[in-house]
Amino acid sequence: MPPVQRHFLLFVGSAALFIPLLLLADTRGAIPQAALGAATAAFLWLLARRSTTEPRQIVAAILIATTGEIILSLGWGLYTYRNALIPLYVPFGHGVFYALAAESAQQPALRRISRGITRSVLLAGSAIAAAGLVFFHDEWGLLWWIAAAVLVMRSRNQLLLATCFVYTMLLEWLGTAIGNWHWAAVVPFVGLRSANPPSGVGILYILLDLTTVAVCSALFGTFTASAVPAAVPVDG
């Protein structure tokens, strides 16, 4: 099996350090918010310089995700942030997580075991959704997980969607545990109960990835993370 690329290990390791520190530093005030936003933009820029992901895809992901933030948080009220309507680091943070998922999907070492990774994510996600329903009455999370699982299973690039689901869950557990944001206990206008975070919240990044790839393919016709080189076999 080919080794995982060094720049990818650097990407994952630096993100694993930067994101928790960023969330811990999140605080109220225009100056702190501007500083955190600038720091996240700089971090994304440094990572993008070494990334094999098309920069226009990252920009598109930021714009699409920010639109989603406005609709889901400010419009629908699914979740709220503690220190700002939408913290300034959030849009660039979406770019970081999109690039991270795209880089994961392009790793030959991960592609060789992509089916095993996907099956593990599906099993773990199902267990989490079932536990959420039993212990937290997370009806909304269960519905989201069912939709997410269907999208993963029907995708031609299951590795991209499976890894982005994992990264999203880790981010959500961390952010809600620290208290940077909080999900509504009852979904507005729907009335279903939800955990904090919902067990299937990873569907939001799945939809972000799918939308970004589709938009960039339509507009630019450039290489996307959904392309799998024929020279890289997968397991199974």
C-alpha cells in the first residue's frame, strides 16, 4: 500500500491543532472576531498553497457554505452561535473542512481501502443515530442520518462523503461541547426533537461537497475530488 502523502499528514495534523485552539479562543467583540477570521483565512491560505484541490473549488465551497449558514442559522434557526450571528472564522473554516475532505478523497492509500472506510462510517453512523434516538430522542438526527447514508451509498465517490461526515461529526462534537454554537432542541417549523448536535449533522457537509463539485464542474469543468484515477485500485 502506498504511504499517505506527507503534505496530507501535515494538513490533518495542523488542522487538528488549529481548530480546537480557534474554538477555544472564540469570544465576543469586533476586534477578536476580526482577528480570528483573519487567522483562519491565513491558515486556509497556507494549506491551499500545498493542496492539490482546485482553489476555485475552495472559494465556491466558502460561498455556498456561507449561504447555507444564513439560511439555516439566521433564517431557519436550526442553531445559533454564542458570540456572533455568524462568527467571521466560520466561512473560512468551511473552506478548511472542504479542502480536508477533498484531500482525503485524493489519497491513494485511503482509496485502496475506501470501501472498508465507507462501511465503517455507515456502521458507526447508524449506531450513533440509534443511540441518539434512544438516549436523546434525536428524531431530527435520525432522519438526517438516513438521508446521509443514502447519499453515501449512492455516490460514485463514497470516500469523499464518508470522510467529510467523520470530520463534520468531530467538529460538531467539539464545537457544541465547548459551547461555540448550540442546536435547537426542537426543530423550528417542523417540531421534531433534536440532539445537540443532531446525529446526522454530517449531511450538511455532504451536501456542501456535492453542491461544490457539481457547481465547479458545470462552471469550470476542472478536476474535482470526485475523479478517481484508474491507476489507483480500491479494495473489494
